[in-house]
Amino acid sequence: MTDIVDELRWRGLIALSTDEDALRKAFADGPVTVYCGFDPTAPSLHLGNLVQILTLKRLQQAGHRPLGLVGGATGLIGDPKPTAERTLNDPEVVADWVGRLRAQIEKFLDFEGPSAARMVNNLDWTSGMSAIHLLRDVGKYFRVNKMIAKEAVARRLNSDAGISYTEFSYQVLQGMDYLELFRRYGCTLQTGGSDQWGNLTAGVDLIHKAEGTSVHALATPLIVKADGTKFGKTETGTVWLDPELTSPYAFYQFWLNADDRDVSTFLRIFSFRSREEIEELERLTQERPAARAAQRALAEELTTMLHGADQLERAVAASKALFGQGDLADLDAPTMAAAVAELPHKAQVAELGELVDLFVATGLSASRSAARRTVKEGGAYLNNAKVTEEEAVATRADLLHGRWLLLRRGKRNLAAVELVS
């Protein structure tokens, strides 16, 4: 076992802690059993959740025992949003999502050995609980004045929407999770995002009152990108961990396209490389930013970790082929579809025609005359082959997988044409 606190702080993973010195001692005296909860409010986890999963993984690698909790009960209620009530999902839907999220978390943890992880579901200890039991044995420890001080609750109370008793009681259920895991498995640490601090401390307070002992909570910071946009979002939406919702290619591209100002933060939070390796990548980013060494290393590590080496190989091949460094014909149809979906310029056509018209349709050229000028100057490409005739016409024989054409203007400006019936 190692002292993990300094490592977490160097990586920027400690925003709040109930008592850092006491936590450091607990780790040293360890092993510590630690849990983090994930609510099934969607069919997949996303990049924000990945911060918590990888934090559990780091703690496990340091010799501590992780519990991955998927909230089959709390997912039926929903943590209060600052703006409005959540839509309650059907129990069958939530149960399906519980299974999906569990499978995603299990990819990252080790379930064998002295630090073996365990997956738990809070529906197991809440489904048979009566309302009287909840109110008498748990609710009596909660003070309403503290509950309404929680930021999301306070904002809702001061809004026209108000807040239902259902969502107001969420922090009681999450606090009860910590108490139950303390009793069942000796869990003495809960982790989560800093926006969950009120819920984390509710569990700490509950255990202190019900059991007369002190336990710990640790919150990671919310990641803010340098350009002001939300972390884990792209032009096409949220970056999910499910490959059906975010393809391995799109996942790879997210990290590859990281801003130089953000990549150091991302490396420390998400990478399992050593300090020396990360500091060397940071140095390379400062000295030769165009090489994108840090972004490439991060993209390769995380894509392999989540989707496997085979999907990484396909994503790298597609990334190279799109820019003329590989054969587009070697890309399989799913990889090609994923790559096309991420391009900023696309067009669907019912029939093929002159390439200059297709350049205009996709937005690569502002007009036919501009497209002709690009051809004349040698900057127009069809499926990575230079277009030499201004009157060139695309045919079905040019289609990739019988469906797409890839157009390029210059070295970096790409577009796809899809033939639809």
C-alpha cells in the first residue's frame, strides 16, 4: 500500500475533504474500503463519471478496496437539479440501465485479490424498507434546516418550480447508502464530484450520529475547460462511455483534439502514466505543440482502456486515412460511419454529379467558381486522390462502402457526401 493523498493532490483530484490529515492516516493504516455511487439516469455513463471511476481505480491500485454502487433505488428518485423536477423513469427502464452502468464500471476495476472490488445496488436494502422504518430509523437523524441549505435545494425552493418531497428526500437515501455500506463492508470513505458535497457529508453526519464514529468524504473538482465550454461535450453532444452512443473513433478524437491549455489537466486526472512521463509530455506540448504528443498519448491510453486495443487500432487507422496517410478502402463500414459522423462538413445527395457542386453542397467551397479554383490550384481531393479536371464527375464506382465520398480541400478541410435513395 502507498500513501495516495499526495498523488491525488498532485493530479488535481482533491477539491474538498472532511479531514485530509485523518484521511491520510486512515490510508496509511489501511486498507480503506471506499465507495462511489452512480445513478442510472441515462443508459450510459459519460466522461464526468469517468473521473470518479478512475479515482476508485487509483485507490485500488494503492491497496484499498473499492465498492462501485449503481443506484437502482436512488435512480428511481433522482438527485435534485437546480432548475426543475426530473422526469421519473419506469422501474423497468432503470433496472436495464443499472445493468448497463454496472458493466461499464466493471471494465475498470479488479475483482480478484486482497483489494478485490465489489459492485452493489442500493435497491437491495431499500426495496423492502417500510416508510415507517425510513422515517423512524433514518429520517430522525436529518435536520431540515441543513437539508434546505444544500445549493440545489435552496435554488429550487426560491424558484417558481419549487421542489417535491420526492427529490427533497434524495439526500436521505444517499446518506443511508453510506450507513449501510459502513455496516455491511466497513466502508469509511465516499468519493464524488464537488457538486455532490452536500450529499457526501449527509452520509458522514448520519454515520456519526447513528454509529458514533467518524468516516471520510473526498470530493474531486469539476473540470472546467480553458475555452469556457463544458467538459465532456462536443458539437455532436455528450461523450458517452457506451460505444453505441459515442463511437470509439469519436472518443479517440475527443482526446486527440484537446486544447493545449487543457491537456496537462486531462493527463493528470485521466492518465495512469507516472509523474515523470506526464511531465515529459507537458514539456513536449510547450516546446512542440504541433506534434500533439500529449493528446495522442492520452487518446491512445484512454481508448485502449475503455474500448480495447483493436478499437484503438481502427480509430488510429481512420484518423490517418481521412487525411491521406492511409487507405480509405481499408476502413470497415462502422468505422467509416463513425468517422463521417464527426466531420464538420457533410451533405446528403440523391444523385451524384460534378465534384465542384459537391464541394459547394458540403460547404467546403463557397461557390462553383471557388471550387474550380481549388481544383485548378491542386487543392481538391476525392477519396484522397487529387482532382485534376474542373469538370470531374463523381460516379458510383467512387463510393466507399457504396455510400460515401470523402472530399478534401487542402490538407485539413474535410467533408463527406452520402448518397441516399
